[in-house]
Amino acid sequence: MNRLAGKTAIVTGGAAGIGRACVMRMAEEGAKVAIFDRLEAEGKALAAELTALGHEVAFWPVDVTDEAGLKAAIDDAAARFGGLQVLVNNAGISGSPKPTDQVTEAEWDLVQAVNVKGVFFGTKHAVPHLRASGQGSIINMSSIAGLIGIGGIAAYHASKGAVRLMSRNDAITYAPEKIRVNSIHPAYIWTPMVENHLRATAPDFEAAKAAAGAAHPIGTMGEPDDVAWAVVWLASDEAKFVTGAEIVIDGGYTAR
Ligand code: BGC
């Protein structure tokens, strides 16, 4: 219940999907949690729900591609909660499901802006607060698409591969300051992002959903909590010796 007592965490993309599960599990483990998201109604509702349960949770409307807005929200959250120890760079989009030869420059740029620049901006402006805390944990949401090729969604693969090595490099950079940086690599997790992706790509949605599950040796897609528990661990002092790690949560997808 108190694995994260005394810590404040920011979760970008915290209103839905994996981010929402991270917010809930971290709050239950005693963290103060700042939800950053563009989805105002969902973010406010989640903050209200958790506040009513006695947790310290608040929502900030944030677009991670807006550096000034993201910095202001990070500074504000740290001021409100009395410091910052954890940043979960989770906000991400799958982008247009197209092969490289069909992706437009604008489609490419949007995916990199959210998935790569958003992680850069978040890390850049959280580090001064983590440094002031004397320790920190940055958790970057990559994907199995940052480890292997699956085909299609070209811009997404490029972005998640970038997140993987941004994480490793930052792990080395900040290790002397006890700021740990790790990446997480989920396979298909049943979230609105994956649901929307399947609806956009497949003529038969139910068949595509079943096939997506069957692509994992374990036989199903994962659930947001399957990722959130790893986030809780990486955020906690239980993982104080863990940095530069790539935590694969994929039902065996990449084990082949
Ligand atoms: C939600 C489910 C939803 C699924 C697919 C999950 O994050 O908790 O309610 O069915 O995403 O959109």
C-alpha cells in the first residue's frame, strides 16, 4: 500500500489507457500524482475519483508537444505537491498506420513530436526538480516496436526506437545524480490507442482483435495494469539499482 509513500509522480497521457492505470496504481501505493493529458474531461474525472478515495491527485491540461506549456505544468505540479521524484513519459500516439512509402511528412512529424519530442521536453524540464530531490525515476514508455519490426506503422517504430536509446543515454548521463531512467516495452495492451489502431486498419475489427491477442504466445493482449505494476516498481526504491533497463512486457511476443 505504501511502496511510493513520500513521492510525487507526473504521468503524461495519464487520463486513459496505460497512463490511467499507472496513475491509479501509483496513487494507491501512496504517491501524489499529477495527471497530464489533453483529455480534460477524462483527466478531471480520474482526479476527482481518486481524490474522493483519499488520494492526492490533480489534473493539468497538457499537450506534450508544447514545451512552454509542459514546463509550466511540471513546475506547477512540483510546487503544489512539494517536489518531484517520478516522471512517467507515457503520452504517445500510434499515428497513421502506413508503410514508409505512404507516410506524409506531416504524419511523420506529428508522431515524432508527441512520442519523441514529448519525452525530451518532459525529461528536460523534470530533471531540475528530480535533481533538487536528490534522486529520481524517469520511466519512458517505449514499445516492442522499439525493439523489433512488426511491419506498417513506420513512424511509430522510429519514434519508439528513439525512446529506447534516449532512455539508455539519459540513464548514463544522470546515474551519478541518482536519477534512474528506464524504458518499458509493452506489446499490444488493450487500450483506446490499440482499439483505435485496429479499427482504423482492419476491415473486420473483431477478427483483428482476436488475431492481435493470438500473436502473443500467452494468447491474449495485455491489460493496462500489466504495465502499471512495472511502473510502480521502477518508481519505487525497490528498483534503486535499476537504470538503463528495458523492461519487456509482451506475453512472450519478442521471445521467439
Ligand atoms: C479500457 C477499456 C477499453 C479498452 C479498449 C482500456 O484501457 O480500460 O475500458 O475497452 O481500453 O479501448
